[in-house]
Amino acid sequence: MATNMDQSNNLVIGNGVTFKGTLNVPKKATIYGTVDGELTAEEIFIGQSGKITGKVTARSIEVEGELHQVIHCRDHLHIRATGKVSGKLEYSQIQIERGGEFRGEMQQVGAAPVYPSGSAPIAAKPGSPTTPPTSGATTPPSTNKDAST
């Protein structure tokens, strides 16, 4: 059985409820109604009847309804099959199910680059130049006295 402690620091906007303004939610915001303004939370879930228009900032966002304007997602954005997202998006990871929609501009931020297997850049040795020689450059002769010729 759920207790009040289980739900502390969470927010639910029910179907048919409209909120205009700024919301700062320490944990999870669950939206089935309409939010027009700014929402900051650790996690955001937008149900099929939910709609947010404004600036949204969260670690993770799951969208079954609608999300519009400016979106900052530090970790994972999941657009479900019924989800519609539009605007300017900054994200670390994104997943869009078949039927889900995104319109606008997106920029991946905060994630380490991914290189195909065997193609990661190699770090330069200390004291060596950081750029490769240009074409036509010559390599200086070896100064190793023990090398056989």
C-alpha cells in the first residue's frame, strides 16, 4: 500500500487540469493535463492526454502526449508511439518509437563520443607533436646506435 512518504516531492497534473506558470519538482512530474510555462524536474512523464508548452528541464523525459518549445534532457528522452515533440531539443540519449514524432532542431550534449570498433583516436605520446606530419614531410634518421644496418 502506498503511503504519503512514497509520493513526497512528486507532482501529478490530472486530466482536465491546466497550470500556467513555473514548476520546480524535486523528483517526478506526471502530466495528464496541460502545463503552459516552465517545468523543471528530475523525471517527467507526459501521458497520452498530457501537453506541455514552454521550457522543460529534466534528467529523463518520457512522452506519450505532447511536448513543445524548449527541451533540455540531461540523460534520456523517450518518445513513445503516441508522443509528439517539437521545438529546440538538447539531449544526451534519445529513443523514438515507430509512430512517435519529432519536429524541430536537436543537439546531442553531455555524451562521450562513440567510435566504431577499432577506430578510436590514439593519444599522442608525451613530448610528441600533436599533429601528424604534412604530406611531403620527411622523417628524421634514427639516432638509435644499436640498430643494425
